[in-house]
Amino acid sequence: MNLEEARQLLRRCQEDRQRAKEAVQAAQATIESSQLIIQGILKGFPELADDEKEWGDLWEPEHERPRGAEAVLSILQVDENKWFSVMQMVQSLTERNWLPDSENPPNAVRAALERLVAADGNSVEKGRTKTGTVVYRYHEEEPPSFDEEPF
């Protein structure tokens, strides 16, 4: 393999990686949308909850729902580049029935967001609005381009 072949292979792998990330994000958005629709239907027709066993793997067992930083990161990734305040994140978690079991859920959510900001490599950023409200977002960095030589 020569330098040009390696460059082409690297470029193809980066493109494949990016497409795979986009597919995962799209699939996660579909899962979450479907879950919200299911919750809405069950809210309107609670008697359908009795049929849960007939639906098999369409139902998410309660113990499999994401928790803590995993739940917060999942919401941030679905809405990449959208800024969330702690209260907006609490609302999003509540809508998905993912709110942490805590005496003070906003504090637990704030702690999860801060852990994500402090962790390396997960692309969660912290900012402030013009009014001073702390906000968080997920922003995936663009992969480096190898079209040109660095020197």
C-alpha cells in the first residue's frame, strides 16, 4: 500500500464512519418517536396496557430505559446542536418517562449534564444564553480532512 492508497482508504473509512453515525442517530430518533407515540396511545387508551404481553418486543421493559448521563446524552444526540437548559432537559426526560428517581430531579439532571461536559470525547458543550441561563448541547466535530497535506 502506498501513501495515496492509504489516504483513499482513510477517506472511505471516515465516510463510512460518518454514515454509520448518522444511521444510528436516525434509528435512535425513530425509537424515541415511536416510544412517544406508544405512550400517547396508552394515555388515551389505558386498557391497551393490559395487552402488553401480546406486543412482545415492541414494549420496552421499565428496567431497560436509559438513566442518568446515558438518557441525557441520548436526548442531546437526537437533537444535535440544539441547546437545552436544565429545565428543558427535565421536560424532555419527563416526556419519555426517563426522569431520574430523585427528590430533586433538576439537580440530578444538572449533575449528569456536568459529567458529560467534563468527560472527554463525547462532544457535549456548555454555554450561556444572553440572560445567563446555562445551556448544554451535543455537537459532533467534523472529521479532519485529508485532502491536503498538513504542511
